[in-house]
Amino acid sequence: MFATLAVMILAASEPRIPGAAAAPASLPAGSNALYGYVGVPDVAAGYRQGFGLVELDGRISFNLLKVSFIGEVAVKFAAFTADRFRLAPLVDLGVEFNSGAYYFYPHNFGYVGLRPKIGAIATYQFSDIVTGVAQLEVPFSIALNVPGFQITPTVGAGAEFHLGERFSLLVAGIIGFDATRTPAYSTYYSVAWGARLGIGYRIF
């Protein structure tokens, strides 16, 4: 009861910050949102819940190029806020089911594994309509049923456009590299890239 009351007080004391899909970097206390995006290499749907100092972000995604399914939960920390700028480091733990499809990644291999991830997201609200988004992600897929791993560090940038009171549109691009250690103990490197078109709905 006291915890619920505290969250309500924090939510009432914070100004309304637009965003749902990726912005703001961390949601204020009492705020939550649904989001989804399509693009390459992945499509995804997720839910965000703000608690003030932290945010929980649950997501399911499908990688079109590797034909893999990922379920994950991230914790974002509201580390720094200054006027229109927000910075949130994140830690994430997921489970991945990779089919081993090699049409786009010749050295991809099939596995079931854990997928820890670290990173950070920064947002800057340029206006009531446009918020800039920058993101760093370092996911590390560790195969459990065979030897091997995949690590794909990327950086991304884009913008979220606020379409009225609750909806927003995200446009973003990412670039990085993919390192794959196969069950044959060989390591291969390739360019990782992507583009996302997303939509978010701010519930509260």
C-alpha cells in the first residue's frame, strides 16, 4: 500500500514527458507503454513500465536474417537527467532459440542459449514533437546445447515523433559488427546493420 502510494506521488510530481517506443530513455514513475517495430534484421513487440529510478522493459523479437526468436527483460537505470536530456544504462537477460539459418550469415548455427546484454540509451527532447534517440547495445548469445557464442555490439540513432497525446512513431538505424564462434571453434566476423520503423502507445 505504501509502495503504491509512493509511486503515485512520484508520478504526480514529475512533468509529462512524451514518448513510448524508445523515448524517453527511462519512463517516469507510474508510466507505462506498449510498443512494436518492424525492420531489418528484426521485428519486435514489448511493454515498458516506469518506476522512477528504474524501468522494466519486456520484449519478444524475431530476427529475420538469422531466423531466431528472443524473449528478454531489461532493467534501465535513470542515471542522469538534465532538462530535456535523459541517459539510462541498461542490463538485460534473455533466452534465444536460433534455427541456424545461414542465408545471410553463412556461419550462423543452431542453438538454444542465454542472451545477456548491456548497453545504454540517451534521448534529447528537441521539441514537443521530436525527440532524438541514441543507443548502444552489446548482446552476448551463449549457446547451452553446443559449443559456441555470438556477440553483436551495435550503435544506433534515430528520432521519435509524437503523434498526439499517446501515440509516437520511431525511425532509427543501427550499425556494428557480428562475431560468431562456431561449434567447430572457428571465429568469424561480419558487418551488422539494421533499420527500424516503430510505433508506441503511452498507456499512462
